[in-house]
Amino acid sequence: MTYSEENYLKVIYHLSIGSSKGITTNAIANEMESKPSSVTDMVQKLAEKGLVIYKKYQGVSLTDNGRFTALMIVRKHRLWEVFLLEKLDFSWDEVHDVAEQLEHIKSEKLTDKLEEFLDFPTEDPHGDPIPDREGKIKKVDKKLLSEVEAGKKVICVGVKDSSPAFLQYLDKQQIALGSAIDIIAKEDFDMSLTLRVHDRQMTVSNKIAANLFVKTV
Amino acid sequence: MTYSEENYLKVIYHLSIGSSKGITTNAIANEMESKPSSVTDMVQKLAEKGLVIYKKYQGVSLTDNGRFTALMIVRKHRLWEVFLLEKLDFSWDEVHDVAEQLEHIKSEKLTDKLEEFLDFPTEDPHGDPIPDREGKIKKVDKKLLSEVEAGKKVICVGVKDSSPAFLQYLDKQQIALGSAIDIIAKEDFDMSLTLRVHDRQMTVSNKIAANLFVKTV
DNA sequence: ACTATTTTTTAGGTTAGTCTAAATATTATT
DNA sequence: AATAATATTTAGACTAACCTAAAAAATAGT
Ligand SMILES: [Mn+2]
Ligand SMILES: [Mn+2]
Ligand SMILES: [Mn+2]
Ligand SMILES: [Mn+2]
């Protein structure tokens, strides 16, 4: 299993969440920042190895084997993110890039010992669930802030976009996982929201609200 | 800097210790388990990048830049070995293979934070010194057990061969870093040694003695 | 000093992973 | 249903990192 193969599997896994159809080569190319023709090549190789199902022009989907392989990479990625944050004092906007490298280290023992060292965390620093060694993943009940009605009280439990830019914006606004948010009003014109967070009132655009996962309390 | 380039630099660095002449392509190929022709290719590329000095048929040596790069890889390798042993309960014969992968992770912040997390260790689990972030390396005063005269008392401070086979042999004989060893006798015929370790008497071959670093007390 | 052996380099080929440009299939529009 | 637009695949080419086999240089033996 090469790094490249692992990265393709991971991208296909992420794109598969939600959409029940085959994932298009264009979508994969877009996510991988590569070209559709490159994706076609790789997807054919993954199909030969039994990791994906692929028929020309039909898009691609993971086999059980392929899904498990992807989950083990996601597991490593998220465990390393926890390690970097909790043990090495990285901030939540710094962990992802390094985890992109660490996720490819091959040692089951390392992964399992790391998990134990971290005390079996169930979520990564961005609120995403960590698959266990069997590939089981906790289903978390969360919705986007943009989909909650005005008047509700919610708690921030995750981010959809985990880019440094967005995370640093949240830091600046003092919004973190666990923050209590009151939705005071929703503006019909642009779907912007007026919120109260830690007794501070603020307005956020729909784009912000559509990237924050919350649970209702 | 690719993994392959990094591995070549590391091998050239290790071979450079002791020998003041240029390192031959054959020696490198042997160490890398590759072919001399492949080494020639790579060495030419490294020379173009200013990491080694290379003249046809003359062997190769590291530039300051190349040496520093190699030292940073060795630094990461040894810090990760300490991490695996101290924090994740790996044994000293298990750490090397995983560190071979981890040494290639690129993040200065990660390396420095890891070093801090480990409380600035100066040696790895096999007694080898850990370069600091400037590439400075502590010169340790140690000699091979095979070079010490009979009658001396020494302390085991390192291993030359850190293969699992050798390390597991030492475990079985209850020899570890820090063990006090009395050299009772040396057999002229085969250079084997009779030792006392932890009040147990044993005989070891010259091959064993030539792979154990000790300091005299 | 000359020849034989060994070491090292060069020449040419392979595979993985990428790309661009062209061909083909699918989907949307009239 | 035919045509236009878009999506996808194929064809051919490139680079990095390796290889084998042949050529050339260095070293050793007489
Ligand atoms: Mn991440
Ligand atoms: Mn990756
Ligand atoms: Mn090692
Ligand atoms: Mn390596």
C-alpha cells in the first residue's frame, strides 16, 4: 500500500459519506488536487486490488476491504491529531498538516499503543469521531448551526471545515468545542445569525454557520 | 527532499563516522541493499543539490549542508525511539523499524516539541547520542568490550549492532544499558570472554564483545 | 610494466505516479 | 431525436528511483 493509494482511499471514503452513489473521478481529482486522467489510472489499480468497485463512466465506491483500509488511515490521522494537541501543545489549526504525514506510518502496535497512551479518545480536536481498531465509528448526533432555528440554545461540537483560516477565526471569536451558543436571531435576507457566546453578542455569516456543528440542548 | 534522498544521506553519514576518506558507491549500495549503479545515479543528484561532494571514482563525502540534513534525520530517528520506548512501552528491539518511518516526518515544530515532551534526552535506547536542534552531538567516551583487558570492571553503555536478534540475546542474558560487567578472563584462542554480570558468571564470544560498548569505571 | 581482477560508471530498460491533449461516452438543451 | 456541452477515458510523454548488462577506470598480482 503506497502513500498515494492510501490518500486516494481516504479521499474516496470522505466523499462517500452522505452520497450513496458512485464517486466521480472529477470529484476525486478535485479533492486530490490532481487531474481526472490520473484518477482514472489509480482507480483502475485500486479496483484490481479489490479495494474499490469501478465500472467505466460509473464512478467508484469502496469495497468492505477498501473501507476498512480507509478507516484505519482516518483512525491514525485523528489519533495523531489528539496526540499533537494534548501532548505536544499544538493548536487545533496546526495538527492537520502534520497528521497528514503521520497517518501513513505503518505499525498496528504503534497505533494501538498510541490510542492507549491517549486514554482511548473518541473524538479528534475538530469533533470528528475516531474509529476503533475494528473500524467501528461512533455515530455522533450533530447538525449544522445554519440548520437550527432562531431561539434555540446549542453547544458547539465540531467543525465541518477544519482549515487553519476557519479555526483561527473561531479562536478569535472565542468559539471552541463545548462553547454554549444562543441563537438570538436569523436574518432572512442573507441567513446571517446573531448569537450570544460566553455573554458576548456577535453576528456570523451563513458561511460560518454552515461550517459549525452543534448539538441542541 | 525525498525519503530516498534522506536515506542515502543518513547512510553516507553513518559510513562517514570513523573513515576520513570518501565513501565508496559499493559501500553505500551494500548498506542500502541496492545496486552500485543506483547509488551512482543518486549520488550525482545529491552532488547537484550541494549535499555531497562527488568526483567520479573518488567516492563521496557530505558537505556541511548534507551533514546537517543527515543529523536532523538521525535526531528525529533517535527522539522517536525514545518516545516509543518511554511513552508507548516498546522494547529496545522494536523501536528501530518504526523510527525508520517516523524519521522522515517533516515538521521542525514536531521534532522540537517532542524533544521537550521527552525532557531533552541525550541518548537513544541503544546508547547513541541525540543531536540537538543545531546538530551538535555529545561525544561519548566508550569503547568496545572486546578491547578492554581482563580484570577490568566496566559498565555497559551502548550497542554497536542494534538488530533485534542481538538485543534479544542481551535481554536473555539480562544485560542492559547500565549493567555492571566484570571481565574475569579473556581466552587467547578465540578471544571469548568470561564475565560476571549481576552476580551471574557467563561466557560470551568475541562477536558479542565486539558489539557491546562499555565505559571503564 | 603489463595483465588480470575488481570497482565504478554508463547505457538502456522498467514501474509508479503524474501530466497534456485527443478521443469517446454521457448528459443536457433545443 | 439531434446537437451541444460536459465528463471521462485513452494515448502518449515525463520524472524519480530503481534494475541489468556492458564499458571504462582503478587496483592488484606477477
Ligand atoms: Mn485532520
Ligand atoms: Mn495523506
Ligand atoms: Mn535505530
Ligand atoms: Mn528511513
